[in-house]
Amino acid sequence: MRERDVIEVTSLSHSTIWRAMKDGRFPRPVLISPGRVGWRESAIIAWQNNPAGWRAKEAA
């Protein structure tokens, strides 16, 4: 998912998303190509199911 899509489905701002990622409270994006990132839809759905309890986990 692109950042604008993540913002739309979560109602979070750009700054809030990046601050939460830094704190480990929001999924990190994956590199799509040099200078371009996106989020896995499954990670955003998992976060939406339990935003207060979501914690970053090691990628499997």
C-alpha cells in the first residue's frame, strides 16, 4: 500500500505514522524500489485489529 492509502484507511497523518513506526507502534514499510516504500496490506490490517496492542515483530 502506498502512504496515501495507509493515511486514508488509518486516518493517521504522515507525521503520526512515522513517529509511531519509530516507537515500534506501527508497521514499517518495505522497500519497493530505490526511494520508494510501501506497506503490506496484511500488516496494516493486523495493526487495525489491535492498534493499542500491536508491537513490531521480527519479519518471518
